[in-house]
Amino acid sequence: MANELGKRYKCNVCGTEILCTKTGEGAATCCGQEMELQQPKALPSSD
């Protein structure tokens, strides 16, 4: 799996978060395992 530009990744072991600023082959790893892709947070509505 290649990292996606502009996406955030998080380590489930230590909680480290990274922001991908350059794409490439391979995957972000931390604590010996692949980091999990974070889902975007919902913005508050502007009612």
C-alpha cells in the first residue's frame, strides 16, 4: 500500500500521528507495524 498525499496516519500502539507530504512506494510504519489511515473529522454545521 502506498501512502496517500495529504492523508494522516496514526500508530495504534504509541499514538504517533503523521501527515503524508510526499507519496511513494511502501507504507508508513511505527512500533513494528503499519500505521492506520485516519478518517477526516466532520466539520461543524453552519446553521
